[in-house]
Amino acid sequence: MKKILVIGSTGNLGSYFINSFCGDVYGTYFNSLQPRTSHMIYLDALDIDTIISLVEKIRPDLIINCSGFVNVDQCETFPEKAWLINYTIATNIAYVAKIYTIELVHMSTDHFFSNSDSDISEDSEVICINQYGFSKLSAEKSLLEIYSKTIIIRMNFFSIRTYGNTFLDFAVQKSQNEKNDETITGFVDVLFTPISAKRIVEVINKLVIIGFSGVINVSSNDPISKFDFLILVLNSLGISTKKVCGGSINDALLKARRPKNMTLNNKRLRSLLTEVNLDLYDMILEEVAVYKSMQSEVTNEKFRR
């Protein structure tokens, strides 16, 4: 049974990993208000010595780095913070993983675009147009130089949670709230290839088993606009889409520029893991089933009280 250390386990993806991977799973947090348990450990990953101490204490077989400063506009406002979290922490972890020869998975992003390709392959020369993208791409390059056995996952993940704080979670909550008349804008001119958190867990497990290393796009098969994705999710949940309107990212009051085409080519992934289902609609239906099950549990708990 593998012992897994998830760094950044209080974020949206990290918290999902804590509850989804099989084995002896440990998580780290930085906020001192986070509850302390035997498997949740405080870590200042900017201090490489503290990472070394933690690794020597736990002796993990696999480290998954989910730490990240992902608010794109705040990365533009606070670039030093973006580089410390997205670059320095990632390289610190890679140095420690190399010292102890620990398998390392680094969660990256799809926040790039390519002038030469309609979608982005692992070998595409990608372009960054904001601090978030620069810090994440620089981390990718340095990690492979530091520790060639690293698995770098490029992705844009989604899950549907009653307690979540992603844009999708907020959109679902607002659409269900009949008292809230606020509209929700989905960008019609931004394309991406979202992948469910559940499928990422499956892919990581399989990539570790086959001994893969390097950059790999973990994405759904077909590009979709942010607007169409939101409509598809709400329809699958049986929730009205009357509050959702289509709009252009050009009209949004965003501090940082965003790429409009972030679609990832998953040909490498499909050739390696032929049995993995990367159909977006199937993944949404899986997430919808989990969401409805969670809602039922919440309702039953309220009834018991």
C-alpha cells in the first residue's frame, strides 16, 4: 500500500485528492487555523528544510503537489506571491523528491496558448500572457531539469460540490436560488477541455503504475466553450439555465489578459491509457450522480436533526 503526501491539500483539488486516493494519505496545510489531525500536517513549503523534515517523518512513496496561487487577477497584482507559490514551492518539492528518490506528481495548468496549433500538445511551443501562466510554465521547465522522473499534469479540472467555492459551484448555487436574480455570464469565446477530478485520480494512479514521467495533457476529448460547459452541467443537474447568459471575455472587467483557446490535445494520454474514458458528457454525469448523492445526505441529516 502506497503512502501518499498531498502538498496543498486544503485547496479545491488537493482536498478532493485527500478523500479519493487509496492508501495511507497525508495532507499539508499552511493556514494555522486549519484543524490538526494525525494525517493533516502544517507545512511552510517555502522553507525547504521543513519539507525535508516532513518527508523524513512520513517517508512517502508518492508526493502530489497541489499547491498553487490560482487567482489569475491576483497573480497579476501580486506577482512576487505568484512566483513564490507557483514556482519556488514547486522547485523546493522537486529538490526534496530527488534527494529521497520519491515519485513526484506536479499539478500544472492549461493556461497557455499556441500560435501554431489549434490545440496545445505537450510538444507545442506555448505562449504565456500573464503572471500566472509564466509562473506555472517556468515551474514545469525547472521541475524537469531538477528531477526528470516528475509527472507534470496539465489540466483544467472540475467537480460539483455542495460546499465548493469554484466558479462552477457558485453558478450551480446561484441557479438553484430562486430569490437571487443575479445573472451568470459564461464566456462564449473561451475554449477549454475540462477534466473531472475523479478522472485525474484514475489517470495519476495509472501513470505511476506504468512509470511515466514528463509532461502530459489530462483533458477531455472535445473542446467546449465556458458558456456551453456551464449550460451542459446545469441541464444534466436538471437546473434551469435562465440565469445564464453568454458573453465575451473581452467585455469582462479582468485585470489580467486570458488566453481564449486553452484546449489541450490528449493524444499522448489516449495512446498510453487506452481504457480511460475521456468523454466529457460521461464525466459530467458521474459528477452529477455524486452531487445528488451528497445533497440527499445533507437533506437526510437535516431531517434527522
